[in-house]
Amino acid sequence: MRLQYDARGTRRIEAAAQFGRVAVLLGGTSSERDVSLISGRAVLAGLERRGLDVIGFDPAERALTDLVTLQIDRVWIALHGPGGEDGSVQGALEFLGIPYSGSGVMGSAIGMDKLRTKRLCQAVGVPTSPFVVLREWQDLDTAVETLGLPVFVKPGSQGSSVGMARVERAEDLKAAWEQALRYDPVVFAESLIPGAEYTVSILQGQALPSIRIETPRTFYDYEAKYVRDDTRYFCPSGLSGPAEEHLGRLALAAYEACGAEGWGRADFMMDRTGRPLLLEINTVPGMTDHSLVPMAARTAGMDFDELVWRVLETSFVRTVRAA
């Protein structure tokens, strides 16, 4: 690898020139390409407003090695889903010797793997909702017996709720399983938690104000996240001070357990007793006008342009290794 890592490297950058020439990676080839294009263009515009020397770069349209030819000094990763958020592009950038924003190879790979995320977080005491891995059709009966109904069926490695379904009847479970298999060979069923949904954004080791999400749809799916205007967001979320602090600590513990860092998000459901249960982490969250990290940042007194600047600061934990 041509980059060396030092967790103490993140620091406040005062002048745009200190970043050098920057590329925002956007688009890509995953099922979340359209969202990534919107996120990336917003990030690009924010960095331009702050005076950075920055370009957009779509890996679906040109080779990553062109970043070297273009003399790019660092990268802001705005790619969502497999190929951009799973450690693949992070590994390529390590080899090319180009520092990048957010989590490294391991943290990105684990964060994209919902099952490993759940297992690691359980191991460090971050509670998650009960689940059953669906390896073969017999596991469908096991899921109903173990979890009851309704359940959510999820691919193991997609974001933005892609391939995910809420199942109310046992006879519908097979179709939901087969749909999820189109996106990932690993599929699991997860208990439906009949409570409020919360998300905690993370930036440079700090938890931002939590957000409570309400949607008229059956769950917070792709359409609710990026299309509809009737999804409601509450930030501040209305939690008490101690509950807010507890949720923030759980989010940071989940991130640390997965080896994730820099910035991102952790999503939770609150059960009937008020206990938060982790759903997943997201190491490259959306940056669209519907997105949650910018919303939390605003509540913390940070505008969008400052947010994308602060995210780019996380690239300084990686530096080019001396020859």
C-alpha cells in the first residue's frame, strides 16, 4: 500500500489550498448510482463555493488511474453502495496513493455487510434487532417460528433500502427472499420493531443531534428517503438529554466496533421499552436535499459547505508513504 495511516491526522484546515487538487467521486455502477450523482454534485458545488480546486469524477466513465494523470491530491468519496462504499474503491485509492475521505478498507467493507455489522456490535454490547439468516427455503419457516410476523427481509450488502421488503404474511416470505437474492447472495430476516426510527450522524468522532423519522409508508424505504415530500424529520428528535447522550454513545460504539471512522451515520429503532436497537451503519450517507447528515449538521450550527469541508478534513489521516 502507498498510503500510511495515523488516526491523529485529522485536523482543522484553514485554507482551501491546503487540500490541493480534489476529486469528488460520484455516480459509479451500483444500484444507488442516481442518488450518488445527486450527492456528489451537491458536494462538488459546496467545495467550489469554499474556493477549492475540485472536479467531479465518475468511475463508471473513466478509469481510477486517471486520478493520477489528473494530479489529484485527495478524494471526497460520494459513491453509494457496492463498488464505492464497500472498501473496493478505498483499496484502489490506497494502491494509487491518493488520500480519501471517511472510512478505510476494513471499516467500509464491514459497514456494507449488515450481518457482520450486527454481529460485531452485539459483541461489544450494542443491541440489535433479532434476525435469522435465510440460506435456503427451510430457513423461511425458521424465521417465522423464531421472529414471528411481520418481518423485514434484507439483502446483506445494499444501501438505501434497495431490495428490502416488509413481509406481513408467511406466504409472501419466499417472494421477498427471492427479490433480495437478486441483489446479494446473503439475505436475512429481521424482526419488525414497532417503535420510532432514529438516526445519529457522526463527524470526526462526535455524534451530531439525533433525528426522529416518520413516514406514512410501510417503512423508511428508497422512495421515502429520496422521492416523497411527506416523510417527516424531527431534529432535535425530542429525546431527553440522557437518552440523547446514550443514543450517541451507542452510535459511536457501533462505528468503532466496525472499524469505521471519519463521518457517517448509525440507524436505530426504539422498542416499546425505549431501548435503541441498531439497524445498520452507513459509511457514505446521502448528501441530497432529503439527506440526514446535512440536517443534523444544521441543527448543530454547521451549514452544508462547512460540513463537506469537515468531511474532506478526514482524508488527512492518510498520507502518502515516503519512498
